[in-house]
Amino acid sequence: MGIEENNLENEISIYPTLASDKIYIEQLKNEAIAINIFDVVGKQVSKETRSENTITEIDMNGLSEGIYFVKVNTKYGMLTKKIVIQH
């Protein structure tokens, strides 16, 4: 894990890590973020840009059960978290 990720760990939360229909991205700073979701083999399955929300809700109903990686990019760096979808 790089220095940029360590800094963002304290500023961005992605939860729940075991989800059925929605995940939430909560950030301390009110800024624009890019959200990319990848499946376990690295295929991008979702891409969104959100501007200036402290809590962002992402609908996961369109995704199959399994492991995914949520990558959040900000102007300060990047944070990646593993989540598991179970419907």
C-alpha cells in the first residue's frame, strides 16, 4: 500500500464490505471523485464521477454475486477496497 492510499484511508470509507444491493462511499472532504468498480479478473463493470457529496450511494443490484474492487480517485490520490456482493 502506497503513501497516497494510507492518507486516503483516513479520509474515505467504503462500506459495507459485504453488500447485497448498495454500497456507500463516505469522504471527509467535499470534493469530486471518480469511482471505478472492477470484477475479480480486472474487468471494469462500473464507472461514475460524483461531484461534491460527502456520502455517495452506489447501486450494486446490476452486478452478479462475487468479489469486486472499488477504486476511488481524488485529486489527492487513489484508494482501492475489496467488497463482496451477495444478493
